[in-house]
Amino acid sequence: MAEELGKIERPPVENFKKGRKLYLVPLIYRGEDAKEDYLEKFNRYWEQVGRQINELEAKLGKVNKIYHELVSSAGEDGLRAINDLNEKSHAIVQACREKGAQVEVVEEHDLLTQFMDWSRCLLIGLQNQKVFTRVYEAYLETSRKRNESIVGKIDKTLGPDEIGLLLIRGNHQLQLPSDIQVLYVAPPALDEINRYFREHETGPEN
């Protein structure tokens, strides 16, 4: 179960020092044609994420492995893919890499492209109910397989007592192994962003 960052000291930080750990950061995107009031919150969010990851590393240890959703490459190729997706999360990843962390493959390319294509089909608005049902079922099945694949890659590459950094959308449905302690990075600006999207009847993934 994820621990909110502000509550890490209950239980004591010392309880988290042994075993595999995962710093989980909700991935917030800038979006096209973002308004100035949102951009202020967006920039503040990523500044706070950077500070809180530094605090976690000071208390529990540096990040060893980096996992970023929508990235099916490792190393420099993975880093370039992250930069194309989100320059703010790229800055977080780059800071961790400079301290010795490495970018791991977290997505299976074929499953990722299937997931994205089924998502696009749903977004265009299907008229026929039978077609919609078939597409939605395919989307759900692909989503399940993708989640299992992501969890499997994390489980395989995150070694004993290592610390991973996972950047993924907040509505993920990953069932991570029970021996991985998940520390949820939730800076104050995250509430502001979520409230902003509720008020504008949209979502942080847009």
C-alpha cells in the first residue's frame, strides 16, 4: 500500500530501510494549449516532486532504477523518449541518473502500441454498440496484460534492497509485489492540480 510522503515518519523512517522500495510519482503532463493558471500549478508540482525525492533519498537512499510509463527503451534511448514525453519528468530522471541511477525498460513495445491504439479508438467516439463493446473489451484485456508486463519488468530488474523510481499516471492499476515498499510522492501541488481538473471537468492526463 502506498504511503503518502508527508506520513513517512509514521511508522518511523527506519522501518523502510531494508528491502526493495519504490518511489512512486504521479505523472502529470503539461498538455497542449495549457492555460497560465494550470502551468503555474504544473511547474510548482514538479519543483515539489524534485525536492521531495531529494528528501527521500537523504533519508532512505538514492534511486538505483528508473521506470517511466510509455517508455519501451533503456539507457540513452529511454532518456530521449522521456524528454519527448515530458521535459519535467525528464529533469527528475536526469538528476537521478547523475547520481548513478539507470533507466530501465518498463513497457513492452507491442503491448504499449496496442494499448494506445485501442485507447484512440475509444476516444474517437464509436456509434455502433457492438463495435464499442468489442473495442472496449479489447482495451480492457490489453490494459490488464500491459499492467502485468510492467509489474513483471519492475519485479525482475529491481534487485534486493534497491530503490526504484516509478513515474506513472495516478489512475494506474498496478498490483506490485508485496515485498516492494511503495512510497507515494504527493506534494501539495498535486491536490491543487486535481482540484483544477475537477473544476474544469477534465482530467490530469489531458
